[in-house]
Amino acid sequence: MKKSIFYHAGCPVCISAEHDIINLIGVENVEIIHLGEDRSKIEVAERAGVQSVPALITPNGNVLHINFGASMEDVKN
């Protein structure tokens, strides 16, 4: 099974969502990407349709924006 991808920026909203996602689908089923620590993934996330973080990309490529921590423009700056 292809993994989901969870993008976040490290804010409290993002960290809380990360813990919930791991509890829901299991750490073995999700790749966690902290865009504040790995800025090279920002463009990849945007191409996939991520407009704000935290966001989960499902194995089918659907982007699920969870709550609202920061826009991608905020993450880039």
C-alpha cells in the first residue's frame, strides 16, 4: 500500500494534527514531512495541491487540508 503524506510546519496546530493522524492511520502508513526543516519539499507539496498546512495527501492523491496552521506563503517566508 502506498503511504499517505502529512505535511506540516511545526506549529502547535500542526503537531497536534500529526499526533492525531498517526493515531488514526498508524506511523507505518504515513510519511511525515516538516516543511520548516525540509524546505526542499515545499515545491513538491505545492505541486501536489497543498495550499496550507497541516495537510494530508492520501494514497489516491487527494489533498485534505486539516484545520489551519499556516498558508504555504507563510511557510515559504
